[in-house]
Amino acid sequence: NSSMRSLKQWYQRRVRGIAGRMIHQSSGRTYHEVFAPPKVPMTDDVTGEPLMKRPDDNATVLKRRLDIYHEQTAPLIEFYQKKGILRSIDAMQSPEKVFQDISVHFKQ
């Protein structure tokens, strides 16, 4: 089933994205183990100070967030869909395309 495969890929990307995130606490600079690594592991490129990982940036917390979404938000989506007033936007597109799609919906 392609929709299940798509959901799985989305979930795996989210876990990898969240689990690899690192932050320089005093400046707010962000790094990522795969996508934007610091020059020296776990060290801020500018100050040389240690980076931190947020305790809630992990697969367990993401799964709980998704569970809450399915419990609380999914029923609302179904409710508005049945009323015919739900407008869905594919958030897996580029940020520019998502913004463009949102703008189109607001103009309608």
C-alpha cells in the first residue's frame, strides 16, 4: 500500500530529523548530525562551547506526539471533512510550495 509506505517514510524522516538536532543553548544556533553538522562533534562552530540535545528530541517523544495527534486532532479533521470545509495541504512539499498552497486557500 503506497500510503502506508509514504507514512512510514514520513515518520522515519521526522525521527531522524528530531533525533539528530543539536543546539547551542546561549545563541540558539542549531546543528544536525547529518544535515548540518558542526565542524567538531557536539561543539559550537562559533564559540567552541558544547552543544546540547534537548531531552524531548527522541523517537519515544515523537511517537507520543503522534499518538496525541491521532487521539485529538484526527477526529477534528474527519469532522470538518464531513462538513465539506476542510482544505488539505501537502506539508511534505518545499516551504515555498506549502506557503503558495496556503495562500491559494485563503484567497478562495
